[in-house]
Amino acid sequence: MKKGLKRIGIIFAGITLIFVLIISVSFINHKIQLSKEEELFVPTGQLVEVNGHQMHVHTEGSGEETLVFIAG
């Protein structure tokens, strides 16, 4: 009985370790890919300070109607 519980504990620990390794590798890969993509990003428009943060603003056209598009 105790031997069976010990085996189950070892299996559970192994599965947990594998899960943590997969998540860690995925997180590290994600950060590396983000840093590579950041170099390729060229912002259009101008930077405007809003509440202490920088926001890209792009304007074009003219007329009476004003349309505002906000990326989510």
C-alpha cells in the first residue's frame, strides 16, 4: 500500500516537473520573440503623452466628421 502511494507521488512530481519546464521554456521563447519583433516595429504618426504614458496617434484626412479608432 505505501509502495503504491510512493509511486503515485513520484509520477505526480514528474508530471508537475515536466509541466513547469514546458511553461518555462514557452515563457522564455515568448520573451525572445517579442524582443526580436520590437526591433521591426516602426510606429506611424506621432507620440503623445496621455496620463504619463506614450500613445501613438495617427491622423489623416479632413472634414466635418471625426472618426476615432482605438486598437484594443
